[in-house]
Amino acid sequence: MMNEISVFPHSRPRVNRVPLDRPWEWLARGWRDLHEAAVPALAYGVALVALSSAVTIALILADLVYLILPAAAGFFLIAPVVAVGLYEISRRRELGLETRIPDVLCAWRRNAAQIVLLGLVLMLLHLVWVRIAMLLFALFFYGGNPGWEGMIQALLFSPISLPFLVTGTLIGGVLAALAFAITAVSIPMLLDRQVNVFQAVTTSWSAAVANWRPMALWAALIVFFTGLGLVTFYLALAVTIPLIAFASWHAYRDLVE
């Protein structure tokens, strides 16, 4: 049986403590949602693949190849707000409601001001990460932009590639951990309840701290499935992003009362 701890002594949201292996149950529930709502879920996923591909092509055409890696990594920062429509699919399935494409696309309107505000915060965090990545690239590869042809050589086989990758990974990891802690349940909560950003973010932070072991496992699974999508040139994201989003909805349901 799950133990409860109060997030706000005089407020409704409460955080549950869950077992270490609970993320596997979230994935199982998410897979069930994906199987039973395949059409809107995969349509959403394909749209994200198309958008990701378009951004990558635009960076290549603009001769900004060195930004592809940080932009892809930055997807971890903004993915929770991008997945609002997918959370709505799980919410509607839970209530026994029919899900139509307009319901998915307009889900953010349920708590528009607060969802948009948190989305702007995540976008700012993403822009900070991209700016840091550009600064790191300028500091380590002071010889200039290596272009598409020299990118692999510069990142993997040059004498400074290892310190560059280690530094970038550490800084990006800190930003990603921060984003995960404040969004693990906050955006599903904003969709589900008429609460403000402060309350949702604080609840999410409390859930992450109170359940740091299962949440660390959940974060690792998110990284794995998102990484799987990235190494397949975004194709697998059509499936993995809906799966993660559905599982995240069930994580919210388990963690917050």
C-alpha cells in the first residue's frame, strides 16, 4: 500500500510514495493505451517526426550542423509540453470518452494560461541549453564550423572531442534533470485540474524527491526510448513518444491524489 505525504498542508494535491519497480507498470498501462488508441496516438507521433525532421533539415541547410545534437538533446526539455495532446487521450480513455483529433489538438485549452506559461518556461530552458551548446562549441572548436562532412570527425575522433562531449553531457544532464523534476507530473496535472503553475511544479518536484529511486528509473527509461527514436533518425519517435506520454499520465495518476 502506498504511503501519502502532503505537498501543501491546506491544499488538495497529495503525493504518494511508490515502489521502485512501478515505472514498468506505467509502461504497461501506456502500451495498453497506445494499442487501444493507435490512430490518434500514431498520427500525433508521425507529426512530431515530421516536425523534428524539418528542424534538422533546416539546420543543415543553414549550415548549423553543430546545433543538431544539442537541439535533439533539448527535445528532452520541451517534450512534456509537446505531449499535452497525448495526455488528453489517456485522460479521455480513463473517463470512457471518445477521442477525436480536435480534442487532442485543443487539449491545452483546458488550462490554457497555465500550460502556455509552463511551456514558455521550458522553451526558455531549451534556449539556454542551445546557447550554452553554442558557447561550448566555440570554446572547444575554435577553428570554426567544421560543416557536415567534418562533424563526425570533430565530435568523435579529434583530441578535444572527449572533454567536449563530457562537458556538454554533464551540463545538459543537469538541465534535463531539472526539467524532469518540474514536469514529471506538472503538465498532466495542469491538464487534469484547475491549478496554477506554481502548485503543479511544486507538486512535481515533491513527487520526484519523495520517489527519487523509481523516478530515476523512470527518467532512465525515458532517455532510452527517446534515444531509440533519435538514433533511428526520428522514425521510432512515432511510437516511443506516445508510449512515454501515456505512461507519464499513469505515473501522474499513481503519484498525485
